[in-house]
Amino acid sequence: MKPRRKLLNADPIVEPRPCDVPGCKAEAVHRTAAARDRLTDTRWFCLAHAREFNAAWDYFKGMTPVEIELFRRQDVIGHRPTWPFGLGAIGVGPLGEALRDRIRDAFAGAGMYAKARAKPRPAQPTPARRKALAKLDLKPGSTRLEIKQRYKELVKRYHPDLNGGDRGGEERLRAVNEAYRILMNRSTA
């Protein structure tokens, strides 16, 4: 058996990174942020100098107590802009507030909303529901109980097993079943 040849090249030799502290010759393996306002800029330290840097690090150094409290409150929402619930960006700024007030006034008190609630119109059945009601010989305002009772009557009338095996009403039974399915399905109301 032949020995296998190594196909991959050996890793290139990488020079160790020097510590960022002047005069330190140790290898820098620990990365830290350069400053509060430059968190993406990094500095590299050896273990001893990284410990010193972290012990002296104060993110809030130079901030007033009011600025610290504001930062703390904004940190709860991830420093993202917010607006009142349900309004989206409508409630932001003076134009948004004016629009919000006009919308509220339009639907408040004796506005359109009150008139719509005062005279509810009965919902008109869809064309599919009208056809299904006609197949079961029912009126548009029929209740679920009336629909079920009528369905049971028609099934007894047209089912082949209840008619001595007569298959004459089989097609009519299919139409009754389809109409019942449409009427009992709440999504086609």
C-alpha cells in the first residue's frame, strides 16, 4: 500500500500581534473597545493589560446623571424610536397629532361611528350562500338550528339506504350535502 500524500499546504506562519501598550512585548490576544463613542474600533492587549483596561473601563464616564438615566430608559427599548400603541408613525410630530385628532373626532360621539351603530343592517348572504339556501328551500335569515333540521329532513328523504336502495335521489343528496357544507362553514358568511 502506497503512503498517502498530503494535499493541503501547511498553515502559513502568522506573526504574533504586539500589545497596544507602548513598551510591552507580550502577545496581544484580547480585543477591547477603543472608547464609548467608538465601540467598533478595537485595541489589542496582552492578558495583564486587558485586565487593567477592563478594571478601569467606565462606559458612563463623563456623562451626567440625567444622561445616564436617559440612556438607561432608552436601553429598555433598544434605543429605537417609539410611538403610542395602535397609531404607528401617525402620532409622531405636530402633523401626526393633528391627523390623529381628526380621526378621533370623526369616529367619536355623534359622528359616523355612532350612526352606523344606531342602524345596523342585516348582513346580505353571499351568492354561494343564497344558492345553498335555495337548494335547502330556506329563507336568508335561517338560523343554524333550522339549517340542521332541514338538512336532516332532506337526507332522510334522498338517502339510498333509507329508500330501499333506490338511487334516484343520489344526485339530489350530493347537492344537499354541498349546500349544507357551505351554510355551516362560518368563513363564507
